[in-house]
Amino acid sequence: MTTTVAGFHGITGNVGVKDGVPDAALVYATGATTSAAVFTRSRFAGPSVRLSREAETRALRAVVVVSGNANVATGERGLADARELQEWAARTAGCRPEQVLVASTGVIGVPYPMARVRPGLAALPAADRVDLDAVARAIMTTDTRPKVAVRQVGEARIVGIAKGVGMIEPDMATLLSFVCTDADVPAEDLDRIFRAVVERTYNAVSIDTDTSTSDTAAIVASGLAGTVDLEAFEDVLRDLCTDLVKMIASDGEGASRVIEVRVSGARDDAQAKLVGKAVVNSPLVKTAVHGADPNWGRVAMAIGKCATETDVHEEDVRIAFGGIETYPVLPSAAVRAELETYLRRDEVVIEVDLGIAGGEFTVYGCDLTEGYIRINADYTT
Amino acid sequence: MTTTVAGFHGITGNVGVKDGVPDAALVYATGATTSAAVFTRSRFAGPSVRLSREAETRALRAVVVVSGNANVATGERGLADARELQEWAARTAGCRPEQVLVASTGVIGVPYPMARVRPGLAALPAADRVDLDAVARAIMTTDTRPKVAVRQVGEARIVGIAKGVGMIEPDMATLLSFVCTDADVPAEDLDRIFRAVVERTYNAVSIDTDTSTSDTAAIVASGLAGTVDLEAFEDVLRDLCTDLVKMIASDGEGASRVIEVRVSGARDDAQAKLVGKAVVNSPLVKTAVHGADPNWGRVAMAIGKCATETDVHEEDVRIAFGGIETYPVLPSAAVRAELETYLRRDEVVIEVDLGIAGGEFTVYGCDLTEGYIRINADYTT
């Protein structure tokens, strides 16, 4: 599977943030583009996000990423370091700094080791046609595998990459996700389509309820493959991003299973999302799924804790797992056994119908395991 | 330490819900009382909570508790079973059913085993002066120790008990907490005082963000010790309930440390509580504390994820651990070492000042460990 896109060049390599492995990536368009980008709403967004917000997000030419250090809560020094990175990327990509998106991911509160980063950047190989798979590898932190998805729409290709396994409940985007396409899509349409897709994909995934300070998602279109049908483009882009979101959930820190919660029958989509997030984020639901424990009562508890939703009445609610009904008809011993078998799958679907109206939303997450604790009890030291 | 209170009798014993160990308790006043009670806001509140809400909560005579089965999401049968329990308690206590609070805790979605419970209740010993310590033991589920606190105010005694180690982010009360006093406090004052105390104690603790379907907290005053100074009574009651809340946090499922987050400088107390909860509930903060990892950047992340709080600006925020400052002045190597030592304590205090105005709130929680996963991955089976 090739992961190149016409009109995009780049470099990956090590610049001294991590030990030996790739920790920096630059992807840039060789000509004019349209683009769209969304960012974290964190009140502690770092200088990378701040510079990126001020960039020309409708016509980006380049994205530069450092992994292993988020450069967040690092004050004036952090801002100066981020600017230096942006300027290096602009020189290398042959564009203005304002056309460069800067992204950074890793530990918070520690400045970049610029004494190593500066010579590291200078020593990177020359830029060339870029394989986005290599970029996906270079931007990993505690990810165990790169996350890449490829689609075709008409004559155009779309290649998307993402990273992120912890501190994941994006409010605008996943930790980092970049999509390159050679489709020719007007900037306004691209922005509208991307935001609609992000709402149903990146904004629908939660690994641990913790919203990153560095969430950034962007799509850049080189236009070299010509125009496409915009509805088809949106459908294919949503499909591609859903793939990436499931990859993020399945590689969630310590995760052994993906949990998909499909809420229907809600007052509106927003209520469905609220209830879905309550279920997928419940540590008791997550640990029950981990243990393949048919404790559907915890799903009832998680729905119940949405106390603001006074139009939710337990007598109207239906709960099922992969089509196996558990409430209101309490499961027999045979149904419980069937449920235990179902819960041992890699992907568990929990279906909740609120019985109010037609609102629906699907959210994605993962189980909570000892692995999550081990990974996170000792990350900086 | 005696844990009896003048005017209160009771019984504890096994009625066949758990194997052999005590699983039922009745406490009742031998005469008239004043009282106050608060309940979960869960949309899946069970029949126990529903009957209790309809009870005469300003003049309760008795509290009956079953542990090991929450009797939640059990339909009409569950409601009939709860009524039967309430009627038994009224007969035993010599009062009307409407004067009895019913509480139940344990697995959700499974009816009581009434074929064992009925003869079990009939075989309990005769009621007598009650030791609330025995009641605290009888109402435990996955608790590893009973939670009892005793205070004196003027001539009056206050004895409080609580249980709960998981599914704990009470919205009105902790899972179950009962306070008996022989002070003579008018019902209206008792209600006002109890609600104010609950807001700063039970509503300030979170173990795992999961709100129980069965949260119930009540205070019953027999009046036998006469009147007390109401301000002193409120102070002492808050102190007693803070003790119980810290016991709950330290016995949180799998917990090895209590985390106390003191937020000051907020726009108002509600904002301080919101930010405090974001910090104390962050799985990344909880695991960092578990690993004694001085990763204060995760506290910054957790503050940052309160995206609605647009008056929070990172340049005004201060973060410290037990007086050791970590932000905005980044910690030196020596300070990091000091912090690592501090984080190995049983109780870790995180101080956040938002630098806005005078709002403050303190919340309580615990670290997140492999033990939580082990306990919860296999609870019903």
C-alpha cells in the first residue's frame, strides 16, 4: 500500500528529543493548496497550537511535528523555540512561516533540548517525495504502531495518519492527525466537510477522558488530481477518519478491546453523544469489558449518572451488547453465557436506545487494564 | 471508642445475600426524631432510593440496609421486594413504613434472593442498643475496612458511618452514609446544616467518576442530649464528615494514596469545584501520583481541559504539591527530587491557584492502581 500523495514532499528523522528513533517530521506541499485545521480547546494549549491557530489554516503549505516533548507550559522560551522550528520548516519547504502548522506531543512542562535539536534539524537528509507511513512512525509517542489509512475517491487519493494513545478525549481533534489528498476541493468546502467529519470521528473517541493540550488535526489538499464529487469525498473522508479513530482506540494505552457505544432514540444527537461518552468513559464499564464480565448493570449506572437528562426514564431504556438484549428483559443464564463469549471479542459494541426521539451518536473507546496503569504510573521518570 | 448514641437501637446479621458475613442492618430511634436525607440524582435510581425519597425524611425513625445487592433495574419485582423490607423494618422498629429509609448496595440488575432473605430476616436476633461500628461492617461491599467517625459537641455525641469504595462520584451523597446524634436540632436547621456539609464533603469526593444508582446520606437526631450551639454543631459535623470522606478515598478500590486537591483564586466556588474535580478525576494525574512521578504537567493538562472556563489563563495559574511550587517557575532537579519524596506519602495535597478571584473548593480522591482494574474486571462473575 503506497502512502504517498501527489504534490507532497517531506523528511523524517531524529533531532535529539528521543533516543535514536525518529522524533521529527516535516510534510509540505510543493505548490498551492487548500486546507482546514482544528485544535484543542485546552486552556493550557502550548505555543505550537498557538502559532498554528495564527497560521493561514485555509492554505497551509507545511506541517512540522516534534514527538517526545509537547513544549507546553514552557513560557516565553517555549514560544521562541516553536517559532524557530516554524522558521526552519518554512525555509526547508520554500514557503512563509505563516503557512506552516507546528505540532508537538510528549511530556508537558519541559523545554525542548534546543542544543541538540538545532544541529539535529541541520543534519536531516534533503526533503523528497514523502511516504506518510514514515511520518506516522516519526510522530508516535507511547503508540505501539503507526496509524495510517488510505482511500480513493474518483481520481483522487486521500492518505490520513494519526497518533495518540493516552490523554485522549479530544474536544476538537485527536492528539495529532494529518490528512493529505490530491483532490481539488475549495477551501470553504474543505473546512465545512472536515469539521463535520471531525465531529463524528475524532470528537467521538475517548481513551481516558483527558484532553490533550496539543490536539491538532489538519487536512491539506494539493489539488493535483482535479475536482471530485464533494458528497462522495465527505463520505470517504468520514470512513477514513473512522478507521483512524478505531486504530487510536485499539492502541489506547494498555487496551485489549475497542468499545463502540451506539446510542439511538435520544432527544437529539447531542444527548446521544453525552450518554455515549458517559458509558464509554465509565471506568466500571471499561473494566467490566476488560474482564469479559457481563455486568450490563454498569451500563445502566453510566446512563443513570447523566443526571441533567431528566427526559431519560429507565422504563423506556433498552440496553444490548452486539444485539444480545440485557435490559429491560433481564438476561437468563443462557443469555449471560452468550454475553460472556461475545465480550471476549476484540471489538465490543454496546447499544443503548433511550426511547425518546430520533437522536443518535456513536462513540469509540477502549477497555481499562493494568497496562494503562503501568504505562502511566512512570512516564516522565 | 464507643459508637453507640443515646436513643438508637438496631440489629445486624446475615440474611442470605452474601455468603455468611453480615449483609443487613437496621438502626432505629426509640422515640421521636428530627432528620435530613439526600439521595443520588441517577436516572437509574433503584426502588430503595425511590421509597426513601417518598419517606418522611424530616422525621425518620429507622434506616434499613442490605449490602451485596443494589436491587436496581429490577422492575416491579424489585419495588415489591423493597416494600417488603421497609415493612419488616417498620414492624421491628415499632413505627410506620413511611418513617423508614431503605438503602441497598451491590450488584445492579439482579433481584434480591427473597427465598433466603425472608427467613433470614425472621431469624435475626432481637434488636438492642446498637453499636454503629457493627452497622458500618454490615453495610460493606468491596470495602476493606469499616468507616466510622465520632465527635462530641457540647453535651451531644455524633457518630457517623459510611461505606463505598467504587462507583463513587456522588452527586448528592456518598454511596451510603448515616449519622446518628443525640443532639436536639430542629428539622429545618438539621436539613440546612446537613446539605451544606454534604456539599463540602460527600459531594467533594470522587474515586472513579461513576455515580452510584443508590447514593444515600442521612442524619437522624434523637434529641436526648438537649440543644447545642448550631454553628458549633455544623463545624463539628463537617469535620466528622470530612473524616469519613477521607476514609472513603483512602479505601477507594485499589487505592494506595489519598489525593486532596485544594483550588483557590477561582471566579467562584463552583468554578473551583469544577477544576478540582477535573484534576482529581484525571486518570493521568491519578496514575502519576500512584507512581510517585513528579509529572506536574498533567495537573496543568487537567486544568486546561476545563475548556468552558475561558477566564482561566495559564499565565495566572500557580501549581504546587504540598507547598512545593512547580508552576510557573519550572522545578529544578533538586525540587523534582523533593517532589518525588513528597509523592510517596499516604496523602498528597495538590494546590492550584487560578489567580482570578476568591472562590475556593477542596476535593478528595485517590490514585488509580492495578488493584482497581483487578477488583473491577471480575466483579459479578
